[in-house]
Amino acid sequence: MIQATVNTNQKSRSLPYPKLMISVEGTIVLFKERSIGVVLLDDSCSYNIGFHSATWDTNAFKDYYEAITLQNDIP
């Protein structure tokens, strides 16, 4: 199991790639470059964590400025 911890403060400067971006629905994607990225968190349940695409519409996202911590669940 993977745990994700997120914060929600947003700022206004644009970040270079690779970067985290968030959609209006709450999907957070780690973008390697424009249009190429992997889902880290999805509040809308539209995508599975780890879903990768090379055709993301980055206009549907905005830069995400907060930290995300990933760690394995220890049983």
C-alpha cells in the first residue's frame, strides 16, 4: 500500500518541468515534460495511481506548489 500526504496552498509562479500539477477535479500528476506524466493522487477516482499518459492536456492543470510525501504502508 502507498500513502500520500498533500497540502493545498497555491502560488502564482510557473514551475519548470519536471513538476507536479493539479486538475480542477483534484488529480495530481507528476509531469516529466509537457503532456507526459503519471498520476500520483486522484480524488475524482477517474484514474488509478500510477496511470501514465503521453497525451495529457496540460491546459487542464495548474502548477501544484506543495509537497507530496510518498511512503509504503508498513503492515
